[in-house]
Amino acid sequence: MFAVIRTGGKQYRVATEDVIRVDKVAGQPGEIVEFGEVLVVGGDNVQLGAPTVAGATVAAEVIEQGRGAKVIAFKKRRRKNSRRKRGHRQEFTLIRITEILTDGKKPSKVAKAKPERKPKPAERTEPDTDKTKAKPKAKAKAAEKKPKSRARKESKPKSGAGKGKSKK
């Protein structure tokens, strides 16, 4: 089942358990908010509103109240020594759709409990008692490195071109 709701001057197609980002709606994280402007209710039988579906509401849980990225509005009038720089951050609400209700039903006022995460299995906490094993590996790596030879650098011919591109 899905619905089309209108909030903040925009329309959103939503289904149960959808997480959407809408313009700011009043409510603290964890609260249930209702959207009464339901334009379409779809599923087995589609109900179109004229302009809204009578008795239909959508309930959602507020997850987060936040602000979007900063948008810079910079205006400059050339040769007039006039410029203006303004920043703006749009406020938004992150919501999770909990129920799509029809026939004038009321939403449950309590948000669904989130399933608790199981802790990760404990890692081995045994200290490494034998520290001598690490030292031979380090010495072995140092022995594998070859010393750099200066003969290779000296054998390269120096170009007298200096700056600029060379002609070929």
C-alpha cells in the first residue's frame, strides 16, 4: 500500500517503513506526526482525492531534525562596487512512515520499538607474551632492502636544454 502526501508545498509518494527527508515539521525525535493532506491512496483499490482523500492520514515517526548544506547566494554588480554574499541552510526533518490509515482511523501514539542490536563477539584479549618473534621479521625486512647505487645517477646524461620544451 502506498500514498501520496503533500507537505511543505511538495508531494511525496510514500509506503510503510520509508525514510524520507521533508521540509521542517514540528516534533521532537521519537514523536509521531500526522499528515492529513493525502492526495492518493494506492494498493488493491486506488482512491483518488478531490483534492484530498476523506478520512485518510499518514503517520510518521520523527527520526531527526537537521539543517542541510550551506548554499551561498553571491550577487555582484560589475563596475558598481556592489556585491552581496548571503548564506542559507534549509531546515529539514527526517521521518519514517509508520502507518497509512484510511476510514478516519487514528494512529498509534507510540513509536515502534527498535530491535536491539546484538553485541559483536568479543575479540581475543590475550596479550602477546612472546615479543621476540616480531624483531626477527623486522630485521629480515631490513636485510631484503638493496642499497641504492650512485653509479646509476651519475651515468645519466645531463640535458643542457634547461627551461622550455625540447625540439625533436
